[in-house]
Amino acid sequence: MMVCPYDDERLLLILQVDHSRVTGWLAAHWGNDEFARPSPYAAMVLAAQEHDTGWWDWEIKPQLNDEGRPPDYIGSIKHLGLGVWLAFYRNGITRLAEQDAYAGYIISLHAEALLTQGKGLLSYMPDYTVYPEVREFLGEQQSYREALMTRLRKSPEYRDCVTDEQLWTNFKLMEIYDQMGQFICNRYPFNSTHRKNGPGPTLSGIAAPVKPGREDTVLTFDIRDERRAVVTPYPFDVDPLPVSLQGRLVPSRRYESQAEFLREYYGAERLPVSYALHSS
């Protein structure tokens, strides 16, 4: 979960499953005269919408960190424990692939990227392949994707969407959607300068696919105030694009026990958050 300061006494917690919903919303509205819609559309929106829902396994009963505080999502692969993270991400991939093999394939690639510096796109991230458990997971996912690919190549719906070029484009789109979803969800208000980690206004410099025959381009978020940002170039089909999510307000303190924290977590006031993305 994303842990953001709200005021001097409270934290705002944004769950990864809620971040996933925002990411799916962004993917659903990606595409206009300048940017091609994702293809296959429904599978890519579903992948974006569900990419972090493996976190549900943990977020229904989250654990405190060693300091007795709710842990932020940055660095979670390590501070939650490799076994914990790998298990819930594996479950999320499998659940999604059971509903849509193409979406599951893309999220399996995304999981690999989180462990391998974005498959070369995010050199600032840790390289977790030094750990045997991670190498085992990556090998397992490669085999799983091969099985999914056998199904996809036989699918009338997806067999034209599995070229190496199309898969790489869609993987990059997934990373852009996630970077946007993080940037929007991991700060409050929108113009807060408290967070020093995670994607910045240029989404870690990842160049976004535009359309066939056009060069990829870096998007820039120019935050204007507590609720609004201008995105250049503008990739969405609605202008402005409203973005809504919900967070939980909990006391900002060291908790003496897991039970004490869960009382606050389950009973937390829900805070609606509304932003808007503009072209100018």
C-alpha cells in the first residue's frame, strides 16, 4: 500500500488494489487522434486494472513493519519478504490468466519487470535476480507464459496480437500505465512534494508508444495545484480526464501490536480523492 502523510497526526493509505483500478481507468481512456488505443483493448485494460490485485492477499490483513508502522509499497519486495511478495504476485497472475490469458501474459511480464529493473527500462530499480527464489520464480513464469502463448496462438481473438513487436509495445504500455497510476496515487494532495521515491513527472523517463510508424515519446505531468495536472503530450480520449480513488486515514504513530493497527485500519475513515488531467 501507498503510505502518504495527510496531516500532522494522520496517514493516508492508498491500497495497491485501488491503485490498480486507477491504472485500469487510465488504460481505458488511452487513445485519441495522436495515440493509438491499446490492442487488444479489453485485455490490455483488464491487465492494467488487475496488475496489482495479487496484493489483495496481503492487504486484506496487512502487517506492520519492524518499526511498528504501516509499510509503504516502495521496497516491498524486500521488506515484506521475498516469499510473501512472490506468492501473492503469483496468485494474482494465475487468477487473472484464468479470466483472460492475454491479460495474464502481460502481467506476468510486468512481474518480471518489477524484479529485473523493468526489463531494461528502469535502471534505477534494484535487480532482484541475485536471489535464488527470484530466479526460480522467473523461470516458472517463463514456462507459464509459454503455456499461455500456446493457447493465445490458437485463439481467434488473440492470435494476431502475439507478435514480438506487439507484445513489446503492450509491455511498454503496461509499464507506462503503472507509472502513471503510481504517480497519481502515491501523493496527497496532487502537488505534495513529500514523496521522494517512485515515478516523477516524466514517469521515470520511459518513452510511451504512440502509434505505428511514430517514435515513442516521454509524457510529462505538470502539476498545477492540489487537484489538476497538465499532461504533455496528451494521450487520453477525454479532456479533462477525471480520476477518482479512495484512501484510508489512520493515526500516524508506532503501533504497539498488530491488533491495534488492524482496529484502526478496518475502522478507518474513507477519504475520497478526486484529480483531473488536462491537455493544457
